Amino acid sequence: MAKVTRDDVARLAGTSTAVVSYVINNGPRPVAPATRERVLAAIKQLGYRPDRVAQAMASRRTDLIGMIVPDARQPFFAEMAHAVEQAAAERGKMVLVGNSDYRDEREVHYLRAFLGMRVSGLILVSQGPSERAAAEIEAWDARVVLLHERPEAIDDVAVVTDDVGGAQLATRHLLEHGHPYVACLGGTEETPAVGDPVADHVEGWRRAMQESGRSTEGRLFQAPYNRYDAYQVALGLLSGPDRPPAIFCATDDQAIGVLRAARELRIDVPGELAVAGFDDVKEAGLTDPPLTTVFSDRPAMARAAVDLVLDDALRVVGSRRERLKQFPSALVVRRSCGCGEPTP
């Protein structure tokens, strides 16, 4: 059977191929309702399927959005990618996801691959992109929105949550339970990159401790972001002579590792150890005990990122402050901190 073409649709509908194109692409010119109905009826009768590859070549854009995350196996990034996919589907777009594995060369690899495919835009969830990544974006003159992090290397629109304020809320809450101090499980470096969410979580913990007159000296511990390695760090920390009375973890995945280590060492949570995390991943409500954490509105952030990457009018040109869209964070109180019944 011969392939049905746009000419065939135009012939059956009694109109031009340009009008058929306007109906299929919903523009750029308006089409009278009666004519649109004839074109749609012809498309259905003939079983016509638009050639998306040809459309992309003609417009130099596809119906794809590229998204790069550090590690989609981690619940936070998995939930964020899913939220972006749903928001993109509402705009008639599909999402391609690549994992950088926290490596600069992998991030640059996916940047080149996605931009070479002429994606409509790129959403970058990075842990501090390199100068090579910044140069790649500039060379392609790409539509890029930074999500979750606002690194200095790339001066583009960023969608973030209030990481510092949220960490302050969690740390203050732990202190209000009467603990002499709160330890912090941060990232893997003493001085993370500027704009890194984990660095902001550590800064929020530090501010809350200092506001209450507590010292932070010797109370910040380095740990990878995932639960498995954080569990190993927690085993050493909790089995030592100076076991902290409370721990604020920069990520929920770290907190889940801490809870597992505490159970293995027969340390009662929250009776002997209070724990709080950050992100409010779905699993946080299912831990034992349920995890007190900080909520970040990932669906709203994802929708904002998709809207920004697709709509030029929304990409405000100006100072970095004007190019930052920040969503508030909120404390979600459950039992791991020492409170009573968990909130939904």
C-alpha cells in the first residue's frame, strides 16, 4: 500500500497542503472551523500519520525535551524526571533522560547528544556543571533551564526550592526536641560548589545551629548522597563513642541509610537518635519509623521548568536574581524526629 501523503489529505479535503500543515501543527496561521473539520476527517479516513522526522528537519526542532540527571536510580531524581515527563506530555512533548553519574564527561556527552538531536529544549539537573558543559551550551545557543540547582558556571534560568530555609526548619525542629546539638550528614566534599542544593542544606543547618548558640565544629560529616554508602558512613558514626543525639541528613536517601544503620546497631529512633531528611520522597512515609523531612514541590517545579524551556517569552533577560524561580519548602513532621503520629 502506497504511503499516504499530505498531498493526498489536501486533495480529499479540497484544500492546499499549507492548510493541512496549519491544522496538523495548530498554526502558525488560523484555519476556519469548517475547513479544519474537513482536513481532520480526511486525515482520519486516509489514516494519515505525519512524518515527525521530516517536520523536525524542516523546523530544526523536535517534539523532544532532553533531561540530564545525576542518577535516576535515586528516588529524588526518579520522581523529578517523572514529574517533568508528565508536565512535558501536557505540552505535547516527550522527554529523553540521560544519567551523568556525577561525571563531567558524561554530562557533556549527553549535552552534545541531545542538542545534536535538535531537542526543543534541555532541562539540566546537575551537581555543578563544568566549564566544558557551559561552553557546550553556549556554542549550541541552546534553550536550557537549570532544575534543582543554580550553578555559577552556567548563567541560565533556574528553578529551585528554598534549600537553605528548608534545612533551617528541619534543624530547628530537631533542636526544639531538647537535643544539645544536631549533627549533619552533608555531601562528599568539605566545600561543595556554589548553588549546590546539598551545600545549601548544610548552610541551613549551620545557620540554625548558630542561631541557637550551638557550635558546628566537628559535627558535619561527609557522606555520598545515596542510602547504601550513607549507611556505611552511619555505621561508623553511630557505633563510635561520640554518637550524636540527632542527625539532619542533606537527602532523604541518606536518612534512609541512617535509619537502616540505627536498626542494625539496635539504636532506638527516635528514643536514642532523632533523624530528619530533605526532599520528602514517597518512600519517606514508609520507613520505620516514618521520616520527618522537608517537602519540595517537584510537580510544580517540573511544570515551571518545562514551561520555561518551551516559552521564550518566559525566559526573563536580566540579573541572575530575576532569572531564578524559587519555590518554598515546608517541614513534614513524622515520627523519626520524636513527634507523635505521622502527618499524611
